[in-house]
Amino acid sequence: MRVSDPITIRNKTIKNRLTMAPTVKFDYAGADGKATDLHIEHYRERAAHGCGLICVEATAVSPDGRFGPIHMGLWEDEQIPGHRAITDACHEHGAVVIIQLNHTGITTRPEMGPAIGPSAVPLRDPEALSKAMTIDEIKHMQELFADAAERAKKAGYDGVQLHGCHSYLINQFISKKTNLRTDEYGGSDENRARFGAEIIRMIRERCGEDFIISIRTPGIEPDVATAIAVAEEYVKAGCDYLQVSTGIEWNDPTVTEPDGPYNAVCSLGVRFHEHFKGRVPVSCVNSIFEPGQVRYLIENDLVDTVDLGRAILADPAFCEAVLGDKPYVKCFDCPRCQYGPGMPHKCAAAAVRAKQ
Ligand SMILES: Cc1cc2nc3c(=O)[nH]c(=O)nc-3n(C[C@H](O)[C@H](O)[C@H](O)COP(=O)(O)O)c2cc1C
């Protein structure tokens, strides 16, 4: 296998094994949640430099599920045209483009709305508890995800990715730490996965057979075996592509730093690939900053695709460095990339590129 080999996910052929990880740009959206010219150029540039699949950043399915007051959304039709410009820009350069859909759930900031989730659990202030969603509220939330997916389809996306990790709502349902329910949405692996799995089924029903449905899911929650059991439920529901990252709890002595040139987070994707091989494509992510790391993972059949976060933020031409040995500016792995409202996005690598 080579990095330049195509891969088919659903009916879409992705021209190589390089995927852009969802990476939110806080300072790009307006308060109306619409995509801006900055977004369009940001994704166009990465598509133009050869990235096979672009996963557009976490996008809110409702205003109260945003990361902050200026976060991109797909909760109303007026937001579709901005996304259409992003998909056109990516398609012009031959990239397949999907969009990550999210709700922050119990991590919602107070000014955005109430902290709702599977159960009433302590928030940052141990005295304050989140609000447990009723069954009606769960069904309504699932509709919001499906509505946003339909808008994504209208905007020209080739598919969607559910944000099922990094402590947000879908992840809160699968974690036993945040999901204490005793009804059909809590308890067994199947029940805790039901919230996400039902959303997958709704999206398939509404968006059709041609639409990629991916989920970004923890490779460990709290251990790898449980995370795989949950992912099996997503696959049963019709998920086409698993992107593996981290979740809420990490408690598995079997996960150690691997021998290869990649780290333990990335090794979770490798473990998933071993399990799902031949059934569902799997990607890995985290601290992949050098072309040799990407080639190692693909050429040794350790994953199907490699998800690039900071490497492709640092240098939009990183994919050309992997595919064609071209020079690139390596991510400095510096704290400036920490994302959060109000954080300055001053990329050290971008500063180096600006001087070249
Ligand atoms: C600026 C920034 C924004 C991010 N936004 C998202 C996001 O919208 N959705 C998501 O699932 N992960 C997000 N992440 C996590 C990345 O997708 C990725 O998993 C993480 O950066 C590790 O990969 P890397 O070492 O290649 O950067 C973000 C990371 C960064 C640095």
C-alpha cells in the first residue's frame, strides 16, 4: 500500500490516504454561525495541495451547542450558502469533503445555554450539576443532528462526521462517567451507543445511500475493548468510516507507547484497524508531523488513512511533502495551537512560511 493509493468510502473515491482532521477556527466564523471567506480559502488551500479528504471542523447543530459565540453552525438554512462555497472550493481541487457535526452537551458554556447531557453529573463547580435529558429531549437532539446533515447534503458535502469523542455530547453518552442512565440509553455498551447509532440511522434514511457517514470515536473509553464494542454499534447502524481519537476516560494498561514512529493515541487507530480490517476503513491521528510517519503507517498497513491536524495547519502543503518529497515547514508542536475562544491563533510555522 502507498500513500498515493486511492480508497473508496461509500461510493466516493478518495484519491490518496491523506485526510485533514477537523480543526476548528474560532476566529473565522461570524456570530451568525455562517462560514466566511476565511474558511473557504483555508479549506481551498489544503485541498489544492493534494489532501484527499477534508473533514471540515466541528460545526454546531444548534446555537446552544456551540463552543463559543463565534462558532460555525448548520442549524438553519441561511448557513447553507457559505458551506456550498467551501464544498465547491474543495471539489474544484478533487478533494472529497465531509463536515463534522457537534453539540457540546454538558460542556456547553453558560452563556451558550444550559448544560444538558445524558445524566445529572457535576460540572466544573462540583455543586452544579448538568441537566439529564428527557427522552423527548434526546429525540429532539437527534433530529437536530439529522437536520444539520440534510443541510450539509444540500450544501454539497459528500458526507458528515459525527463528533463522537473529545468529551462532547455523543461521547458523554458512551462514557460511564457521564452516562448514569438506567433506561435504553444507559447501561450496556449497546445502550450507551444508542444515541449516536440512532443518529446514524436517521441520517442514512434522510440523506440516502450515496452519503458518507463517519464518526470520530474514542479509541479508549475507558478501555480499548469497550471503545471497540461501542464502535461496532455504530458500524451496525451504517457508519462507513471510523476516525479514532480520544474520549473522557483513559484506563487501559494494555495501551503503551508503540515501537513505531507514532504515539499511543495514534496506536488506538492502529488497534481499531486491526479489528475492523476489511469491513470499515479506519484512520488514526495525533502528532504526525513528518512525511515518514505517514508513509510508515500506510505502507505497513497499520491504518487505512492518516488524519492530519496540526501538520496541515502548520503547512497547507504538507500533503505534497508526503506524496512528492517536497520541502515543508514542520509543526512546532507549540502551545499556540491550543484552541479555545479568545486564544490567539499565531502559528509559529505560519510565521516561518511568511518569511520564505
Ligand atoms: C486548533 C485545533 C482545533 C481543533 N478542532 C477540532 C475539531 O473541530 N474537532 C475535532 O474532532 N478535533 C479537533 N481538534 C483535534 C484535532 O482534530 C486532532 O485530533 C489533534 O490536534 C491531534 O492531532 P495532531 O497532533 O495531528 O494535531 C483540534 C485541534 C486543534 C489543534
